[in-house]
Amino acid sequence: MHAIVDADRKIALTPEIGAEPGDEVFLERRGDEWVLRVAKLPMGLVRDGERLVHRGVSTKSAEEVLEELRNERFDQLSEGLPK
């Protein structure tokens, strides 16, 4: 990747870096180079309020995640009802 430092000493990161606005990044010096790492939140499907948001790579298929969420919601809705 090639970037230019602007007048405020900032660089714009391209999408393939994986950083989103507001993400925390770590800079590590290795000899005469700098390594940038993006601090990631829990990976896979996570709740963001009422929405499911994909963050990274999930070890489960979308169908498995949806089935688990359906079962969890069903359990919540049927709580207290006779089985």
C-alpha cells in the first residue's frame, strides 16, 4: 500500500487494511519499519442493538447462527409457558 501524509500528518487507509472509522490501531516498530495492526472486536455475528453485524470471520455458517438465534428467541418467548 502507498499513502501520502497530509498537512495534519495523517494518512488515509485503504479498505483492504480492514480498519473502519473509530477502530483502534496499534503501531509496532520492527527495526526500521513500522507494523500497523487493527484491534478487532469479537469476530463473527455480534449484536449491535437490534441488529446483527458481521465482524470478521465466523466459524459457524450463517444457517447455524440463525438457528441458534431462533432457538434463543423462541426460548425467551415461551418462557413460563407449559411444555
